[in-house]
Amino acid sequence: MGKVIVITSGKGGVGKTTTTANLGTGLAALGQKVCLVDTDIGLRNLDVVMGLENRIVYDLLHVVEGQCRLRQALIKDKQFGDRLVLLPAPQTREKDAVTPEQMKALTEELREEYDFVLLDSPAGIEHGFKNAVAGADTAIVVTTPEIAAVRDADRIIGLLEAAELYDPQLIINRVRPNMVRRGDMMSISDIDDILAIDILGVVPDDQDIIVSTNKGEPIVTDPKSKAGQAYRNIARRLLGEEVPLMNLQERKMMHWFKRLLSGEAQ
Amino acid sequence: MFEFLSKLFGGFEGSKSRAKERLRLVLVHDRASLSPGLVEALKEELIQVITKYLEIDEEGLEVNFDKGDDSVALIANIPVKSVKRSAR
């Protein structure tokens, strides 16, 4: 029986879809069987981030309405084949076309086959959110170190609890170490103070993410990218491995300088 | 010397402390208004604790959040009827 994890945020544009694509790909790279489900009905996105937009025939709505079999709608990844599949969101119809009960039945079926089922939730707290959380065992909340995103994350944590999804884990996305250093961006510990939930990972802001999205290839497979490393770390943590959080704070120069001043340097 | 240098090299407070302060405050508002059940639950438990020591007018009990410009206070007005003999 696989795990069903919803990836959510409240606020839009903080990187839910990018996170879903990268964690899914990262888990597949670690040998897991993964299914990604785009639950953002009417605003399909995960397909383009994964680079699979040209292969879509059926979508989530076709499956829940019984117009095709589940297997027919699952799109195989370019790199990982049937170890990483995507169930795309329907693009055209109204957003309450799918019910939470249908989502629950769908995720139950998927977890029979896959080790991880990752649900990419839409922004907001309405019908789409309820659909996305309906079948999930646990939740990952994505935020960025800005006031509006953290506020919405707090709200979402409350709503997840109301939906009986306790102990969500946090991913802090788009951290800019130089801004944190000069005190112009909230640090990981600042956000930890405020939200007081488990931190699953910290992802540095990385221009290469835009490049990788342009190409439709999740950055997690790029060995040179820092953001890719951050996603690889998170994927390993999801498998229960203890991986320390990436150190984004200390600049090497500064560290050396401090040691020099405190008389430690040789 | 070290203090001076660490100040020079980024030890001073930037705009993030403003963000954190504003966020804290806005979350107290959000969290208080998020669940209408919260105040009720708080009231119930307050009554349970206080009635161990005091006899109070449960009907007259009021619990509110008082929202000022830069602070939020929990204001409880609890009319006491009498002190229980066993509590003295």
C-alpha cells in the first residue's frame, strides 16, 4: 500500500507544481513507483512542468466518470517510463465536476499500484482544495519566505487539521541566502518560530528552475543544481532517511573571518 | 572589535524583523477568527477550571479578543458569585 501525499500551499505561485514534479521525479530516481495527480481542475499545469503535455489523451475526469480505464489515462514519464506516471487534470469543465468521494476512490485504487501518490493541489481553500485533500494520508505545505505566503500557509495548516490531516510538513521554497544574511528575508528559523511545524526541506531560489521548466525537465535530475540537490534531499527524507537541511546561511568567507576573529583559525 | 565588524558585515536588523512582527500580529487575528468554535471551547474549559475554586455566573461570562493597533488581548469578564468554602 502506497502513501498518498497532498502538496498544498494556500497562496498561488509559491511552487506547488514544481515541488510535486521534482519530488515525484526524485522518488522515481530512488527506485520508487510514483503517480502524480494534477487536481487543479480547469488549470492543468503539472503536464507542462513534466514535459508531457503532448501525450495527453484522457484526464482525471474521464477516469472518475468511467469514460476510460485508469490505466489508459496515466501518462508515462519520458525518463522513468511506467515507474513515474501522471494523471492530468481536466482542462475544460467546471471545477466542481469531481467530488471528494470520487477522489478518495481514485487514490485508493492508485495506492494499490504505486509506492507514492502525490496530489498537486490547486491554490485556494475551496472545492479544489477539498478534493485534493480528500484521499491524502499526509500533507506537504509549500511556502516562500514572504509574509503573504507564510500567512496563507498558517491558514492552510488549520484547514488541514480540520480535514483531519495532522502534522503536515513544510517546504520553504525560493530562499535567497544573501537576503537572509543581510536581514531582509525571513530565515528558516523565523518561519519555524511562526508556523511551528516540521520542516521537510528548504529549497534555494535558483534561476535554473525556470530553465528546467522551459525544457519540461524537472531540475532534480540535474546534478549541478543546488535546488536539484535540495529536492533530492527531500525525496530521501520522504523515504525515512535522515538528511540534514542544506546550509544556506553561512558564506564561506564570513565563516573563515569569524573563526579568524575568535582566534580559532590556524 | 568583533561586534563592530559583525555589525558592519550584516549583523544589523533588516526589513525581515518588520515582516516577522507584522506576521505574528496578523496571525493572532487570523487564528482567532478562523474557528468560531475556538472561543466557545476556551469558554467551556475556563468555566471548568474556575468553578473548581469559585462559584461564577456562567451566563454572564464573556470572553473576547480585543484587537488594538499593535496588540491583541484576551479579555475575560467573569462575574463571581462566591468563593467556594473548600477552596479557602
